[in-house]
Amino acid sequence: MSEIGTGLQNATGIRGAIARAGYAFVEAADMRTALGRFGTLADWAAFAESWNDLATDTYMADGGRYRRRRFGVFAAPRQGAIVRGPHQPHYQSLDYNVLNGGIERWFEPIRSEIADGASFRTILEYCRSLFGRLAPDVAHWHVEAHQFRIEARLGEEGRPTPEGMHRDGVDYVLVLLVARRNIRSGTTTVHDLDRRTLGSFTLTDPLDAALVDDSRCYHGVTPVEPENAAQPAYRDVLVVTFRKKAA
């Protein structure tokens, strides 16, 4: 486990870890406490269940059909309402995604009842506060949210980061575990800009989280395999990215 992962019981500890090391691993109990300052997780059961309604990602250049996802875009000013934007494609340049970049990828939108629900809005508010304190000069954020399910089957491992160790081309990233069923591995590794390993950890419990300063760190996740090939096996995460928006 990374040393940047224990004793982060409060907002100052989490923020300090990111400022110091470029990332933080936050265990579920601490993440629940941190989120609780910005709202409730009262609809968490429905929020987590929505991962059962994700469409297959058909853009995988490796030919895999192990990833399902939904996508949404939001505008977050420093203060005031976080507003959902019109649905649009997800785009990454080949500089940031050598496998699937360079094209517009259209995914099914995050369902409105999920995007407007308590858990999702609490997560967005928390991210805005945390990242806003780390970057106090930013007045407006472009926010993208991704629901991912990575499935593993006998003879086909699931690859959470098929592009390998990478940066996302944004400012900050939250990876929040929603569910983990019948899989092994899925270890997150974080690296500096010279690709030297800074730490590693595995998201195992719902609300375990990785927070990354994308300008300072690469990150990746090892493939997952089923523990019991006769049973469904998957890793569900919410990924939220914040990128400063030009005035």
C-alpha cells in the first residue's frame, strides 16, 4: 500500500497529501466522512445499482468488449450551481490516450435521475471544494464524469486502463470505487513525470478513492481476473475529472 493512504481523516489531510505527493489514496471510512460535509449519500443503493445499466464500450481499439460506460459533462463555477451541459462526445488526443484517442467517442449519457441524485451531487460538490482549494485561481471548471464497469471472464481479463500508464489531460482526477465483485488484482499505481513509481494501492471497498493531480502524475490499474469463472466478475468505478476552463 502507498504511504499516502492512511490517517487522511479530514479535508486538510487529503488536500495536503495531494499538494505534497500529487495524489492521495483515501480509504472508504475517511472518504465517507469527507463527502458528508457536502451532502448525503442517501440514494447510494440506487446510485450503485445504475452500474447494471451501462452500455458496452464499442470503441476499444484492442478489440475488447470488457468495458461498459456512461458519460456526462458539467460546468462548475467556483460558487453557485453545478450545471449539466449538453451531451457531447468524449475526446482525448493521442498524446494522452494512445489506444483510443484521436476520435470523438459517443457514449450513452448518465441517466438524469442519477446525475441529479444526492450521491452524485455530493461527490461533485466535494470535488469542487477540494480541487478549488488546490487551485484557488480557477474560476470555472469543465467537469466530465464516467461510469465504468470493467468485466472479467475466463480467457478475457478486464483492463481498467487499457491504454496503460497514462495522464488524462485534465487538472485533477477522482476515481471512486462503487463495487468490486469476484475479481482479483486491479492494483492502482501512481508515477511521477519521469515514470518512477510513487505508490500503489488497491481499491477494495465501496468509497475507497484515488485522487490525482494529473499535471504531476501518471496512473494506471492492473488487469482484473475472475476469482470464480462461473460467477459474474466486475469492477465498478466513478471517474470524475476537473479541467480549468478558460474565461
